[in-house]
Amino acid sequence: MTVTPAMEPTSVPAAAEAPAVPARAALRRHYLMCRPDHFAVTYAINPWMDPVAGADAGRAVAQWEALRDAYTALGHEVSLIDPLPGLPDMVFAANGALVVGGRVYGARFTHAERAAEGPAYAAWLRSLGFTDVLEPAHTNEGEGDFLTLDHVILAGTGFRTDLAAHQEAQEFLGRPVVTLRLVDPRFYHLDTALFPLDGANVAYYPGAFSPGSRAVLERLFPHAIIAGEADAAVLGLNAVSDGRNVVVNAEAAGLIAELDRNGYRPVPVDLSELRKAGGGPKCCTLELRR
């Protein structure tokens, strides 16, 4: 009798394991903010602003206070600059300067309505002990268009900040500056379309950028978090990350879910009133890097 050898059981490949999500580490930050005591929408210098509709100043203050409280609850230091009458957009502290390595590259605003903010922020930073302050020769709007990572500064142009300011900032700060061109007027500052997740990676909305700039971002940040238009359209990318915790507009539901999947801890806030002037968490927040 011929015995047929038993067949070896077919091995079933194990399900591919999901890649491990890295442990994210928060770094304590020092932020400068400006209470919106004089906030109002009385002119239109970006597509978000409608002077006819205006804004609820009292509600804006309450939303701003919740943002400040979120930072302090996370352990960050918050300093306050005094708001000045006649400067309703001074609440958007990010535009007031770029501070890297203890050096201050001052702001020179595009629109006359905000021109006095640059000197006001520079004077306050000097009073805080920053002695190396450059009054810029070229138009730039601070951290609105300059975002700092560990080894590079990303710089926006196209609507507010002159290309020459990128070169001026690089010479003054001694950091490489990479130019990115913005093409959608809704995203008139770089910080409305991109934010650093940590010192080496970013989240961004590709539709805000020129084709060449998108290619640069893909090359520099192959593992970036990509946001969709719906989240970008509620200024979801005008967010602030400490490397783990991401303070983000609550309406950006898709981006919040993606941050969570990638090991970040979203901290949703409501800044819907300040968004009527084109601002979100990052606009209200200037980081002081000593």
C-alpha cells in the first residue's frame, strides 16, 4: 500500500503590524501674547475680514483667555505685552517679530493699519532684555511668515513678506532659510497653511503652495501630516505644537484625528471670533527662543 505523505499545513502570513507610533516629547516654551482689549474688525486687509459683519469683542477676549489658560495648563510660560489703542490686530502677536537664539528680527508690516505694531513689539522685547534687535529694511510679518525648526527656518512669500526679507533674516540669524511661495489668498501668511509639529517635521495644506514649493516640502518632510482643504479652511493649521501637545482650532476635526493617530495630543480650542480677522492659536502666539 502506498502511503501519501501528509501535506505540510499552509502557513498563513501574520497580519502586518502597524508601525509603532513614536513617543512624543513636549518641550516647555515661552510665549508672548497680547490681550485683545482693542480687538475689532474695522477694516479688511485679508479675505477673512468683513467690517460690516464685525466681531464680538467680549467673546474674543474670553476665547483668547481660554487659549492663554491652555498654554499655562500645559506648563508653558506666557508673557503679556500691553495692547495699544488703535491697533485692533495687535492681539496677533506672532506677526510682531521673529525671535531665534536670543536675537530679534523685527517686523515691518505691509499694511498701514498695522505699521505701528512692529516698533511696539521691538520696544517691548528690548525691555524684556533682548538687546540684539534688528530693525528690518524689508517688509516681513514676523512669525506669520517665518516658522522655525531645529535646523532650518521656513519662510513664506507671495502676499505679505518680501523675498528680500528671507535673505535679511538668514544673514542676521545665521540660520538657513527656505523660501515657500503661497498662492491662495485665504492663506496669506505661512502660519495659516503650515505648522511645525516638532523640530524636524511639519503639517501643511498642499493647496496653499506653488508647485515648486510643494515639491520642496515633499522633499524636506516626507513624513509630514497632510491636511485637507476643509481643515485648512477653518485655520486648522494655524496651530501651536510643543512637540507633543498641539493647540489647534476645534473645528479641524480631520486634522485632530490625524494628529492623534500620529501620537500627538490635540488640545482643541475655540477661536472662532478671532478667526473673523484671519487669526487662530498661532497668530496669537509669538515664541521667545532664547
